[in-house]
Amino acid sequence: MARSSNRKVVPESRQMLDQMKNEIAAEFGLVGGYGSGSGADTEFGSELGSTTDGSYSSSYAGHFTSRQNGSVGGEITKRLVRQAEQQLFQ
């Protein structure tokens, strides 16, 4: 049985995760990927000159190194764990 590693437990979370991915990529200065061909709807996107219409049509980021892509994924994980811990201890 084939297993998809990108399968979401909660499919509705995809939009939130994509937004988080794009915000973190913009914070790290990784523009020109993660759908930024159509602009980046992030806090720092306008400072980086990458916001246009705020839509995401593609998430191709193949021109970034594994380290750059991994740093975005690692930061997403850190933030999600931090949020879960905060909710757990409230």
C-alpha cells in the first residue's frame, strides 16, 4: 500500500500551512519561490518587493537548496510545537 508523506490529517489545514510556509520563507529572504511568482501575502512581503495580488498559484521552490527548504520546514515545525505547548499549558 502506497503511503503519501504529504497527506494532511486535517485537509483543511493546507491553506494555513501554506500561508505559514510563505511567511517564513519571506522572513528568511527566500523570495522567488513558494508561489511568489504571483506575489506573497506575508507580513514582510512588501518589504521584499514580492507582493502583487496576494494569490498563490504554485509552490515550486526547486531552485532553493535543500538546506533553505529544510530551514522553512524546520521553522514551521518549531512554531507548531510552540503553539501546541502554549495551548497545552493554558
